[in-house]
Amino acid sequence: MNYTIENKKLKVVFSDVGGEMQNLINKENGTEYLWQGNPEYWTGRAYNLFPICGRLTEGKYTYKGKEYEMNLHGFVRSSLMQANKISDTEIEFTLKSDSELKNIYPFDFVYTLRYVLDENRVKTVYEIANTGNEAMYFAVGGHPGFNVPLGNDGKFEDYYLEFDCQKDMKLLVMTPLFFTGKTEDYPLENGKILHLEHSLFEKDALFFTDMCKCVTLKSDKSEKFVRLEYPCMRNLGIWHKPQTKAPYLCIEPWSSVPSTDGKVDDLETKNQMEKLPAGENFVSGFDIIIG
């Protein structure tokens, strides 16, 4: 089932499957900013990632000596969630652990996903409650895709990412699907600009770390833009379907990284996982601003 929230500037539609955004419409110019899931390239639109980000080696992990299997990006993106429309401009989705989920993720939890509209901003808030008696390990992240070009303004190669600050960020060295454990310098034009080309994704996604925590997708041929702010996230991925001229770009704030190449991770030692003590809550998220 789909749910709509809106204000004077935005109309945003969500599905109760994964709490996934389905539409992000600028009511002032009538433009749909969100990728619409063309199966030729990618059927997703804006996945929410939990309790892992990326792939697991062999699709497996271990915890306290037991082996578990889990799909790419975890189970939230395909889970039917309980929806609670709080107001015209706010909606909340929840998912609670149950016996079926504990076969793939052995923790007691409540996962809450909240969206709030504020002018031309969509706030995405992830709140994890550990309702069990032991510490739990997890990662969170977003995977929103945006149409490029925005509306009919120009072509893909006219667009670029502009980071807010000049910073020598690092590129995670991938295999291409798994992390090698290494990083390398990734210089930007004027320390801030990354021009879009389809060839960037010949192998797969690019993942950055130690980067500026705000980035804007824009073009000199358009007044339209998409801006993401992700102050709590350690990593940022950009992606479209490899070896294509796909007309979209995913901009992905992640708290963690994919599994290390050739290693079936133990959840307690997996790179960059959050550790949440019993009875405590964790809050993170990111904002999307459009114009």
C-alpha cells in the first residue's frame, strides 16, 4: 500500500514495503525527481538498508559460531512494515523482530523509519531500539536514485556532484563488489567537483570515505538540484547500473561498508558495524533537499 505526505512545496509517496519512497515531486515546477524503477536498469527507487549495507561474502555471516544467510543490503528493503501517518507532512514505518527474522538476524529489535517534510526538505530518520538482552550489531543506510537529467534539462553528462567543502576524500578500493580493505586518494576538480560520466560505473559503484558531509547534484544548464546532507554517515556511494547509459544516479549515505573480499565476516568484528547495548536506542539518517 502507498501513502502520501505533502506540503506547499513537495508531494512524496511511500510504500509500506521497505518504507521505500516512490515519488518525490516538486509541486512548484511539477518535476518528478525520484528514479521510477525502469526494469531495464534498476527496479528499485530508494531502498532503506538494514542491518547491513552492501553484500556479504557468499551471502553469509557468522555470529557466536553460527552461520546465517542474508541478501544484499539486508531485509528491510523487502519487508512489509507497519505504517502510521502522523500528520499531513510526517509518516512513520516500523518493523519488529519476529521468529522468522531471527532465523537470519538473531536479535530483538524495533526498527523505526520516519519521514518529515520541512519546506523543500525530506528528513529521513532511522531509529533502532535494542529490545533484547545482549548487544546488537548492525548498519544503516539509504539508496535513493534520482533522475538525471532532472526533468528535461540537459543530458546526463551535463550534471556533476559538488561537495560543500574542499576535502581530499578517499575512495574505497573494491573488487568491484567487495571491499579490499584499502583506500586511495580521489582528487576532485577544485577539490569539490565530480563530473558525471557513464564510464564512472564501468565496474560498479564508487564508494567514498573521509568525505564532506553535504553534496549537491546539479547542472549549469538547469536551476534544478538535489542536495543530500548526511552528517552521521561514514561513507557515500554513487551508482547506476554498470556498463549502461542509465538515466539516473543513486547517491547512497551508508554507516558501514560491504564485506571484505574473500572473507565471511563475523558480525561482531565486521568493519564499521554499530554496536548497540541492550535496552538502548540508536538514531541516524540523512536529508534530501530539492529545488
